[in-house]
Amino acid sequence: MNTLQNRRPRLPVVPYKLGIIKQSDKPLQRTFDPQTQPLMDNPKGVNKGHTYIVPWSWFEYMRKLMTAQAWGWWKQPDLMMVNRRHKYDEMDPPSDDECRFENIMLPCNFIALDQMTDTHGRVVGRMNTYDTRKLNPLINNWFYEPYLFWKASMHNEEGVVRNVGKGLDVYTPVIRQQPEQWANLSMIELFPKLPFDIEYEGKIETITGYCLLGANVIGHAATRDIPLRLCTKPGELIHPTKWELDTKPVIPEIFNIGVSQILKEADALWR
């Protein structure tokens, strides 16, 4: 019998330094404001960098990933990413401006960094000029690429994370304009360094890479994938091993491309 045919598929390892964006310790100014942290143009300081132009093709793509209500909330000026009225608004009169995004990151989401200084990490994302026709909404979405699509959240005075609006699953692509985007590392909880040994189901496994599915973190070992953090439904937060993150996750969702089935299939990979 060919044992290779009996092996479960392995999850892809994210080839970057990973972290999770910390919640801000500052209270939200308005009850409907999403929580955010600033991104910088250069690897210095903590102040927010310049806004950047986002072509309408990104709006068309994000419409495929959200309900109409969530997409309508996402594209409103002043609520999250969009910082001004622009020519794509359905307002009267419209502006002639191109749409511009704020240079921000969204707490409780995973973030990928491909260069590091002592104080900052360079953020991995797609360019604002990326051809979105190359993307597949069944694959290129928050569940399968949670470091390239961030989910918006709010929190109350006690720091409890909740969805924006009236429980909306709202996403934004991690995109940038030249030259670069940098995150201050004081705002990031970095994943433990690789490799490391961990005990799971009575066996010592060496974790050599991290895999991400939605709000879940899975460790890549030699022969199997080891669950490190499980968040497969609202309110769930499980650490099956001694590996742990302090930062709360965003609330996992059931979005409109059959994620309930995707979750079942993904769950079977590590159970």
C-alpha cells in the first residue's frame, strides 16, 4: 500500500516573521469606531504615515468577500480605512478625488513582516496597483490568507473584542503604495521564534513553521500539523499546548462563500 496516498494534506507554512497586532490601550473616541493602530512610512517613530490611493478594482474585489451590508460599511468615509469622500461615493455631490486609505493596521489580526530593525518590521502586503483579476475569492480571503486580509473589530471599555456595526464581518485588504509600510514592534506581539519543541498528545514535536487559517495558528512539524491556537467559532479560544498568545483574536465568522464547510474540512486536517 502506498502510504503517501493515506497522508492528510499539509497546510502551507507562512514564509515570514509573524505576529498579532495588539489592541490599543486608548479608549475609542466613539462607540462605532473600529480599533486601529498606525503604520509608518519609514522604520522609525510611532506616527501614522501618509494616506495612499486605492483603485476601484480593490473595492470590486472586496465586494465579493462581504455581504452587501458589510461592504457598504467598509467603503464609508471616516469609519475605518477610507479617509475622505471620493469620486466612487454614492453621495451628492461626489468628489473628484481618488479613493485614499488611511495608513493603519487592525488589532487582533495576524501580521507578516519580511524585514526587521531593532524597533520596526516591514509589513507584507499586496501593492495597491496589484491586478485583482488574479485573485480568487474562494482562496484569497481572510480565512486562507489572514495576514493579507484583516478583519475589523471594536472593543468595549473592558477590552472585549466584538464585530463592527451590528455584528458585521468586515474585512480590508493589506495593501500599500510605494515605497513601504512599517509597523512599530511595540504594537506587535511576535510569535515565538522557530524552531522549538512542544509536547502534543504525549509526543514531543519540533515546530519548524507556522500555518494560519482564519484566527487559528497551526504548527508545522515533521509528519503532522499541530494545533497551537484554535478559534473556529465565536467565543472560542483554545490553546491545546503550552504555546500561547496574550493578544485576543478577532471573532471568527461564517462568511458567504461556504465557510461552514471550509471550517469542517480545515478542522479535519488537525484532528
